[in-house]
Amino acid sequence: MCGIVGYIGSGVAKDFLLEGLRRLEYRGYDSAGTATVDPNGDFLITKSTGRIHSLSSMVASSSCKSNIGIGHTRWATHGPATVVNAHPHIGGSDELTIAHNGVIENFNELREMLAAKDYTFKSETDTEVVAHLIAECLKSHRASSNGTPLDHDAVVECMKQALAQLRGTFGIVVILKEFPDAIFAARLGSPLVIGIGSDEHFVASDASPLAGYADQIVYLADHQVAVVTADHLQVSHRDSGVISHDVKELQVDSGQVELGEFKHYMLKEIFEQPTSLKNTMRGRLNEDDATAVFGGLNISNQDLRKVKRIVLTACGTSWHSALVGEYLLEEIAQIPTEVEYASELRYRNPPMDDDTLLFAITQSGETADTLGALREMKRKGHMTMAICNVVGSSIAQEADGGIFLHAGPEIGVASTKAYTSQCLALMMLSLYLGRLRHLSYNAGRRMIDEIKRLPSLIEKALQCNEQAKAISEKYQHVNNFLYLGRQYNFPTALEGALKLKEISYIHAEGYPAAEMKHGPIALVDEQTPSVFVMPRGFIYEKVMSNLEEIKARGGPVIAVAFEGDERITEVADDVIFVPPVEDFLQPIVTVIPLQLIAYHIAVLRGCDVDKPRNLAKSVTVE
Ligand code: G6P
């Protein structure tokens, strides 16, 4: 939520700032701003409401060639999306400027304290409090140092003093007028990375802006403060002073963050799924032992055999993949599994014995509630695992072990390829845990053979695109949709409904197909289509009865079914066929038409598919 960028080096700062903000726009897009330093040493701050392109035209036309700058794209928390509330903000009497991600919970009391010291507030944001607080700490430092000029280390100490007074989360970048040769950056709970170029450094909320600019990356951790100059990076920790920092190779290339031939990131990412799934399974299927292989679980097979219960926790789409995981882990590994909303789990106090293993599932690795739930379980002494897409993210750093999705950067706010990769990771995990227990060699081999077919099956499923578009044209004007499925396809129904409501703003509800008799059937009329996810399988006949119940009440039916199912064409108004697969693979294949229908309906309704209203991709606030 919110995106930060920073540049210092021999180049023109605004070039990277604007491109970086464009790539981070998925994190928040209600207003944006940049701050650079003009030739007189004054801050040049430009802000606008709305999307980055309105800011870009203002900044691009300025003649400023500053070599230092920071920028921000905002998802409003404190105060509406106005120019005044947009970042960067000024601290003290124009001595520093700051951009901030996260939420400061005690901002009211700090604001009162600072107002009593004559600091004036122009905005309603919590960020301005941080700006003035740092200015206040710098002022006290000057007062107590008998006129000794400040240096970078003194600024770091002042920042630490200021940050220690904050309750909440932050990722911040600061420029001081006195030091136009350095960006000061710090984080607690909101991600910040630093890209290393030649004679230049880049700061960003995640790695995507760095692609094409830097080859190496440093992931800042909580309680760290960095001093970034053109040719040097110094990181210190709140408690231990200057520390050495790990430099990693940047694994994102610019092709992965560009649209290419596609009109929207969401469509690009839907069509990337054959590749993203291949990358998720790469090197993880061991045919000789008929099992899966994971390099990062950091737990022995002996200990895994002792696991008696698994808890999967997540938010949003990742929570739906957790539901798929529950079916898979119970069916294939026969381990009792529960799925918890992370926002609930973190404040509940469920009895969890020593044999319980927690998996936090998250695309971004930054979702505040998922991180909160993971931390609470860790605090209680449980082993915690993550299934995560973003290397270096907070959850990836804090979990004891886990599985990376390797799905590549996901930029569209509505998650698609990360979802199918999460389902696949959970499938392979079920195979692995199953093979540690009762699952036979033959059964394991059969699963592997099926899993390996997935990329080509998804290629085939994607061929329904034109048909999904035609169906979307037919139903684009309705106000309500029902999505129904059972067993492995119940989470698919939930996910189909979520995709539609997120990006087209049509009300949609997902239900287990049989449960629809207990309420949702009251909504059925000629204007309310029901999407039945009903591939042939052991539950097919039962779902067919539910479908008939809807038809009997005049409700239009769109069915997602297996190729070769002729019966369905006689009863459903529209059918999208997907290639037949084993039960456990169904959720990955059947969700494809639902992603496409959501996409096309949203486009037809003129919605901003990649940046739906009110949403953000990475929800770093509670
Ligand atoms: C937000 C996004 C969803 C996402 C959810 C969880 O709500 O809009 O698309 O599923 O956060 O995100 P995570 O990164 O933890 O998977």
C-alpha cells in the first residue's frame, strides 16, 4: 500500500522517480508526488491527485536536473486524496522532506505534542507528524552539540530517536536540505529495498522499479536505517549500530514488469500462467522418489512426520488458495487442516498444540494481517512457514521456512497467476507430506505425471478466451452474479465471485452449490446469472441437481465443464469447456474461465482493470 521511490546518483532523478512510480502504481493510486532539490538548494515539490500520468506531465515538463529525489504514490489512510495530503511532506521549517508508507497509530498524541512546540500542520496525514518529529530531534541535537555541524551519523541518530517514538508501521525516505548528497531511509513493517547501480542508488518499496536500473538489491529489515549516497550505502540497526548488509542479485527483469503486447497487466498475467506454473514446479518434482522437493522448508522429515494439524492463514485471494489447500492436505496428505482469516487469527487465541504447523500464504509477503498472524504464532513459539511470491518480503524474511512461488512479479491488483501458483505449491506440499506418510509410490508417480501436464492444460484452457468474451458481452449489464461449486471447486466459486466484484464492481457471491438452497436461491431471477463450476467428477450429479433447481426458477446458467460433457449443453444457457483433469487439479484449471469472464466484463463496463477503485495490491495496514 503506497509506493516509495528514491534516487541519488549521477543521472537525473526525476527520470527514475517517474518510471519507478509508474511501476509501483499498483500499490496505491489516488495521488502522487515527487521532491527534488533545485540548483539553489531548495526543495522542488510537485504533487497531484489521481494517477501517476497527471504527475508525470507536470514533473516531466520541469527543467530540474536534480541528481537526488524521492517520490510517492498514495493509497489514502489519514485524510482524503488531495494535493495537500499527497506526499512528500515537509518537516520543520522546510529543512527536510519525507515520503512514508504505513500507518502511525499514535499520530494524534504526537501531533498535539508537536503543535504545542509551534510546529504547524498543513495536511491531515500521519506522515507530517513523522516529518516534524525528525525535525524536532535534529533541533534538540543541534541545541545540545554546541554548534558542532551535523554529519550523516548524527542524522541517523536523530532519526532513530524520532522513530523510537512512533507506534505503527513505516517505510520512509527523507532528504535534508543540509545534505543534498544523501537519502535517509528506514523501515518498520513496510518494505523498502535499495538497488545498487554504478555511481547511483535507487530506493523503492519493492524490486519492480529496479528492473533495468540495478543488478543488485539490498532488502532493508525492520529497525534498520540506511544512509544512501551516490556511491555508498551504510545500514545501521536500531540496537547494534552500523551493520554489514547482504547484497543479492536482482531477479526481476524489465520484461516482467512491462505490458508488452497486452492491454492490461491482469490479462498478461492470466496468459502467463502456463509459464508461472512451470516456474513454480521447476526442480520440485522428484520422479525417482515419487515426491516433491522443497529447498526452504527448514524442517526435518522426522519433525514433519510429527505434524498432526496444519493451519493455513491468509487474506483475500490467498485465503481462497488456502481453502483449496485444506481439501488437498486432508485428501492427499490426510493431515487435519484448518483455514483462518489472518485478520481473525491474529487476535483470536485458538488452542494450538506443539504438533500444529502454521503456513501463511501471501503473494506480496507484506499483508499486514498475515504478517500479524505469523508474528503472533511465532511469539507463541510455533514453527511458522510461508508460501510467498516476493523474495525478500517481510513475511519471507520472518517465517522459519517456506516455499517461494517463483510466479514472477504480479502487478494487476486482482491476483491471478499468484493464485494458481499458490494452489500448485499446496498441491506439491500435499504430495510431499503424503509421501512422508501413507501415500504409495504409484499414487505419488501418478500425481507427478498429472502435475507435469498442467502448463499445457492451462494453455488449452486459455483457448476459451473468445468464448469468455462473448459470454461477458451477454451478461455485462447484470447487477448480481452467483458462483457455485462443490468440493475442490467451492474455493473456485469464491475466487470467481471475488475476481468479478473486485474489478467490475458487480455484486457477486460464491457459495458451495448445495448451500445455495439455504438463502441465496432467494436471489435467483431472470436477471441473476449463476456460474456453475462443475467439471465431471464424483460430485457432478449432485451439482447437476443444484443447477436444475436454479433453472426451475428461471435463473440463467453459465457452466464451466469438462470437454466432452454433452449433457451440460442441454441444460446450461452457456458452457465454457476446459480440458478434463484429475479432481485435485480441477481448481487450477476451472478458475481460468472465471478470471477471463471477470476481466472481459470489467473491460466492457469501462472499469480500470489493473487499478480498481478503493483497492490496493499490497495491504500493509490492518
Ligand atoms: C489485497 C489484494 C488481493 C490479495 C490480498 C492478499 O486485498 O487486493 O488481491 O489477494 O490483498 O494479498 P497477499 O499479498 O497477502 O496475497
